Amino acid sequence: MRAVVFTGAGGNEVIEVVERPDPVPTGDDLLIAVRYAGLNPADLAQREGRYPAPPGSPPDVPGIEVSGSVIARGPTALRFAVGSRVFGIVGGGGFADRVLVHELHVTDVPERLDELAAAAVPEVFVTAHDAVMMQARLRPGELLVVNGANGGVGTAAVQIASVAGARVLATVRSEALRDDVARLGATVIGPEELVERAVAEGGADVILELVGAPNLGPDLRALAVRGRIVIVGIGAGTEAPLDLRKLMGRRAQIMGTTLRARPLEEKAIAVQAFAREVVPHLAAGRIAPLVDRVFPASDVAAAFDRLQSPGKLGKVLLDFGATSRS
């Protein structure tokens, strides 16, 4: 197989593209042939040595999602036939043209989605749905704030909340991208407008925090009574002062979440909830993934540079080329 590996911790100098033997599925695992792989902030953190792969995942091959066709099955993997198109999440190893994944961590790809679109779905839509709908319990008519809404998880969350009947207020720093995010179903504002606009709407019932620590203070001021803040992104910082009086006065909740390190069963619950509640909307075209840029796998360093740059709309993908081999 062809794979991207990290030879250590650091910057782009630790990235290599190598050939390795194809993995062999055992137990309930599937072997997936991959054309496109999605980059995520977790991969950047792993490259820098801040987010190691969980036990049981390849320690040096990044990539936390997979989309492609089943080409082999372990002896007890019975949910999907060879040839099935699936997508889902992995603990690592996703940056390769052959990826092992547990059969409970994937679901069927709707016919409507081609290979490119399908590759932009799993990590961001599973993460957004799990954070906003499962953990923060967003309900129809409530106000969701998405901070940093132009990235993969942000654009997914805007769409999921919109089709669920919630109101969505999205902060986007780049004025050039605001109309694009608005078309997904949000009222789009600059970050500096958040508190005033949210308070005018009666306060945010749920805030999806994708930026990090500097937003915690404004988030609390923007929150409604019994509001919930769920923290997914920390790229702008990890530590911030917390006004406990405001938290108590609003009877609010602050929660953090990750998917990668969860036990097998908890990951399966998140993926299967996504399959029930999000995939039908993807199949019907009511929501759709957004692709920012596609880079050849050989140009993975440039893909990481793009991932770190501001002004993205949707996902950055790697192209491993044709997946069929003799």
C-alpha cells in the first residue's frame, strides 16, 4: 500500500510517502481501498507530537477517517459485502490507499455521493452530529452558535442543525466566505458581533466551540439560561479564565469532546447515530459535504500547509490516485 507516515514529531520535514505491505483484516475488520483521504486538525496535532494515535492504531500513519470500497473482510466481519462502498472513522492509518477499520465504525455511502464527496464526510459529520445533537442535545427551535463555521466540522454542524429545525448563528472571520456559509442555513456574523447578536436572539442554547480558549468569555456572555457549550476545537489556545458566577447564574454546562480515543463501543454508537440521523439527509441532498482543496498524496506537505492556513471552506483532501490494482 501507499501511505503517508510521520518519522517523528515536528513540521513538514517529518512527513514521508512510503510503500508498505497491505494490511490483512482479522476478526471484525474490513480492508478498504481508498482514493481520497481527509485531513483534520488532529493530524496536525499528531505531526507536532501532541496527539499520539490510540493503542491498536498505526502509530506513524496519520488519518482518522476512511471512505472507499471493501476489498477484504476478517472472518467474523459480516455486515458489508466485498465491493460495498462505506465511510467512517478510524483511530489512525487513514492516510493510505488501504485502510483497516472495524465494521461497526463505518456505514454505507449513499449512491448520490461520488468518491470525492464521500471522503469529505465522515470525521466532520460524525463529530458535528455527536457534539451538537447527541451531547449538547440541540432541539428544534433552539439557537445554535457555531464559532469558526467555515471549516469542515463547522459547515457540517450548520447543515445538521438547520435540517433539524434549529436556528443557527455562525461566526466566520473571513468576509469573503460569509455568503457561502449563509447558504448552508445560517445567519453569518463576524466573531466580534457574537455577544450582541446572540443576546438579541434570546441567548444561545448551544455553542459549538471550534476555535478555542479565547472564545470562552464571549461564549458565556452569549449563552442563554440552561445553555450548553461543547468544545471541539482548541487551535487558538487551551487555557482561559472561567467566570464561575456567570456559569452558575445561567445554570449552564461546559463540555469537551473527542472521538479518536473512545472505546470501540462508544465510537460505534456515534457512527451508527450518524448513519440513522445524518446519512438520509446526505442521500436526499438536503445536506452536502464541502471540499476546499484536493492535493495529490505526493504533495501532502502542501496539503498540511493549506490545513493550517485561514480562509478555508470545507475539507482538505489527499488524492491517492486510482484504487484498482492487479
